[in-house]
Amino acid sequence: LWAVMCTGVFYLLVYLTVFVFALCTGGIDGLKLLPGQEIGAYYCEVDFTQTDPVSALVFVVVMPIVASLALTQLQLALSFFTRPIYSYMIIVALLLVSAYITSPWLIGNYTMLLRSPLVLPEGGIPLWLGPVVFPLLAILSAVAGWRRFERYDILETS
């Protein structure tokens, strides 16, 4: 529960910071979810003017939060089986591999806009698969962690 709350607070602070920064710089006028044509063409080589705003909202805002929640549960479960530093290294390696390999089974791909079907219509990560994979990963991680914790010797009396 605390891991989910920490992840939620983190994203709340990030989005609040972005909102305040946009408010202070005058960027709040006609607040848009995706960058304009000039920014998209310069940084991403993509024209975002024809993008569906609802799909963009899901892939830009919702998917990274849900992916982070699933990764948090996975890291917490892994820390019961290995040392916490190793579980952290496994999660970092998983995200690093996701940066170089486009696969719907690598969870880090769902946190990247340039891997979305909004940008890559033919080769993007299917939007429907994320909401299936994330809860499944979180539930399996929670069950595995719970089962390990039941048999875990916290005081290590050996």
C-alpha cells in the first residue's frame, strides 16, 4: 500500500510542478496535452496535430502511472527474493532494455510516447495490451511477494 501511495504522490507532484510552471510561463493558455506542430517536428519528427486527444491522454498520462505502479509491485516482490539493491538493478535493466527493444512485453515501452501507436501507427506498442499486462504483473508480484513474506524470517535468526 505504501508503495502505491508513494508512486501516486510522486506523479501528483510531477504533474503539479508542470502545471505551475506552465501557469508561470504563460503556457496554460489553451492547455494542450501534446506538443504543437513545431515542437513535435523539431524534437520527435512527428506532427501531433492529427492525434486523437483521448488516446494521447491515455498514453501520455495514464500508462506511465499504471506502468510505474506495476514496476513498483514487481520491485517490492523481487526484494523479498533477492537483496533490495539487486531488485533495483533488475528493474533498471528491464527499463534499459525497453529503451532499445520495442516489444509489447517490455513494460518500459508503455512509458515512451515515441513507441505509441500515436507516433508509430504500424509498429507501435498496442494500446490495449498495457491495461492487460500491468494489473496482471502487479497481482502476480503481490501474490508472489505475499507468499514469500509469509515464510520470510525478518530477524534472520540463524
